[in-house]
Amino acid sequence: MIGLRTGRLRRIAALAAHCDDIAIGAGGTLLTLCAAHPGVRVDALVLSGGGTEREDEERAALAAFCPGADLRLTVLKLPDGRLPAHWDEAKNAVEELRAAGDPDLVVAPHRGDLHQDHRGLAELVPTAFRDHLVLGYEIVKWDGDLGRPSVYQPLTPAVAREKAALLQSHYPSQRHRPWYDPEAFLGLARIRGIECHARYAEAFHVDKLTLDLEN
């Protein structure tokens, strides 16, 4: 297993189609990064849920997942499950996020996600973030689309348990879903940990990665 270091992170961009996607897909990584880089700026964009209880949940949750960070969250009002029909609005939102600054790291859905909203956003991200490291996160669901990721962020047992607890406490609107429970989140994290010789991990898909082996 080969480890690469990113150096000092000053800015992270996190994108999602729905409230809770970022926390499910990259919550442990955000907890880890924000602890290692105090004051890092996190620009988060969520395309749906604006003006509802879901936005309230998301604001409280991401504040907890990004402790000590300079968090800037935008939650839009695109209809859930209809992103392909609102392509222009989604595209404009992604472009506005890119224009707001130059992140060192981008986390977003991956192209192989079978949910149409996730997949649509994943297609938009590289049209705006062309020269950035984009980690495509995974979200467990009934579609069975987890695939074979290639990049891993190990999580300490404490961080993995904190992620599961925060997901349970901050998104009460999702607790009725049969897959939404700490056992599922910790189970996937344990499997991904096995794959990278760690106890727990989050896994990501990367389409392109440019190396600078001289520095």
C-alpha cells in the first residue's frame, strides 16, 4: 500500500446533490482533515433541500463534521431526483463555486453512482474543476453500486465511531430508511479498512491524478 501526502491544505470544496451526501461519503475524511489542518476553509455546495428541515440538519451536521474550519455552506432548492431536468441551474452553481476560489482538494460523488442526481453532479464537477484532485465518494444504498475504489483515507476507530454517531444524531429525517444506521456505516468503513490495511477507512474513486515526484 503506497501513501501519498497532500501537504498543507488551505481550502476544500465539497459538493453534493442532497443534504447528508457529503457526511455519508466523506464525513470521516472531513473530521480527519479539519483536525489536521485547523482553520482550513471548506466551501460546501448542496443542490437540494434548501428552505426545508433538511437544510437545518445539513448546517448543524457539517459544522460538527468540520470542527474548527472556516465553513461556507450553500444549499439550493433543486428538486430531489430531478437534477437532469435542472442541468443549467446545477451547472451554474458548480461554476459559481469554482469561481469563488481555488481549492486544494475537491470531494464529490463519483461517476459510477447509479442515483441520477449523484451521477449528474459527478459529470459536472470535472467541467469546472479541471486541474484539481477530485475524490469521488461512495454512498451505500440498495442500488449495489459501490464498485472498486482506488483511493483510501484510513480512519481511526474514534473517528469512524464519531462519524456514525454524528450521522445518527444530525439527520433524524433519514432514520426511517432501512440502510441508514451505524451498523451499515461502520460495516462499510471496516471493509474499506481491510482493503487498505487499516481498521476503518473511507474509499474514493479518482478519474485523474497528476503526480509531482520532484517535490
